Amino acid sequence: MAIYRHSERLPQEARKGVVAIGNFDGLHLGHQVLLGEARTRAAALGVPSLVLTFEPHPRSIFQPDLPPFRLTPFRIKTRTLEALGIDHMVVAHFDTAFAAISAEDFIQHILVEGMGVEHVVIGWDFCFGNKRQGNAALLRAKGAELGFGVTVVEPVRDGSTEIYSSSLIRQELQAGRPDFAARLLGRPFEIEGRVEKGKQLGRTLGFPTANVRLDDYLEPAHGIYAVRAGIDAGGATRFIDGVANLGRRPTVAGKDTLLEVHLFDWSGDLYGKHLRVQLISFLRAEENFDSLEAMTEQMHRDAALARARLGQGDA
């Protein structure tokens, strides 16, 4: 998948395609239906499929003081879009100047002149342009005038009455239900980051950990998780079962939120490497223990339970 940091002067192979527009934070099953519609239409027309998305996320510009909320930072978004079969990804830099563009100018200058769109696919609630004045009705009217088609994908539900949404996924993760979040995402929720060197206390307790900071990720419920961690293995990703603590480590007077991952039956140096950590099952809330001995005893119980949840044995 080719990635462009602009919508102007696109190469010919990225123009006149079917373009799905959105933030796509989460790339959940609802998003995947929309992207599938774009791919299907592109194939029928014999043109490329594209995604037009925005970085940083508009919420970080309009509400910068809110806690981190991202489900899929840029690195994961690009990898997931490529796996979903999208041909090209166009990334519009979102700032106050971009936010001031009128809905009509967005259509004329970005979609028509910049990308030469053949067809546009959006979600039912997608709004765009200055003060979010652009909507599906405007896009359809301008498409009829300027010569491109528009498909509006209606809400996608999970089989009951719940609409797939990034907000719902955030709620599930913050409630300690990563398994429910995975059902909405269509895959386990991942936290990915560079492994940092810590105090190496876990090593002395028999539980060496790879430590990853959350940065702009949403903070799921603090506690202990059964996890699968992906290690780059020369072009492929090798996933290894493990147990992780996500939180502030009150027993050792920790301050910042940190993800500490202990990999089962594995040894090696991960410092400086990127680690993909899938949250599979929530085991318990984070606790403040009276001693390191009590904490270590609980860590053994957590590891046994994590192995059981991951299908390695009985708890």
C-alpha cells in the first residue's frame, strides 16, 4: 500500500479512484464494512481503492486537554489498512488551517482537483469542512454536479441493537472487557511501542518484563492481562503468550502508566525494539501489596491463570 502525505500531485495510479473518507480510529468491523464497499466498487470500476484520513486526529486539535484516546495510532492504522486490501492511503495533515476549509472547498480542491475522485464512500454520520457543515446530502449534491458518485454506508450493528463504534470500544476497554472490544474490532486490541529499559525489578523476582509506554493510546482498565506479544522476526511477526501489568505499579511507587509484559518460556534482549501487545483477557485489577514477597506470590498465580486463559493449561 502506497502512502501519501498530501492530496495534491498524486501519481496517476492513485488518481480517479474510489475513496473512503474518515478518521477510522479503531478500524472496527463497522469501518471494515465501509472499506469493503470501497474495495468492491473500485474493483467493479477497474480503478484503485483509496483511504483519505486525517493526522493528527481532529479531536487532539479541538480538545487537546482530554486524556489520550487513540485506539489505532498511525503505525497500526497503516498496517491494518494494508491488510484489508486498500491500494493507497492519503494522509491529510489536520490543523486549525485545515479545519477552516469550507465543505465546498474540501470537495472542490481536495477531492476533485487533488484526487480526481471517481466515487466517494463515507459513513452515515461523517461530517467535514469548517464547523462540520459538510454532510452526506451536500456530498451527494456536489457529486451529481461535479461528476463523481457517492455511497453512504448506513450504521452497522453487531447483531443486536448496538452500532459498531470507536466510542463503544473505548468503553469496553476501560471497563476491563478486552474480549468484548475484540468482537467489535474483529481482532484483539493492541498496544504497540518501543521497549524501554526499566529498573529491572521483575528480573530479580523471576519475572523479567518488556516495558512499553502508552503515549497517545487510550488507557484501558489498569490491571493484569493475559496477552500475546508480537516480536518482529525478520519480516514476520512471532507472537508469544504472556502476562502483563498495565498501570502505575503502586507497590513500587510507580508514577506513570506503563505496560510491563512478561513473555512465557522466552529469553532475549528486546530493548529498543517495537513490541505488539494484544490484550486477550483481563485477569484482575491492579493492587497495592504490603511486600514484594506477597506481590511475587500473586504474580505466580497470575501467570498460571494467564496460561489457562490462553489455552496453555488449567488454572
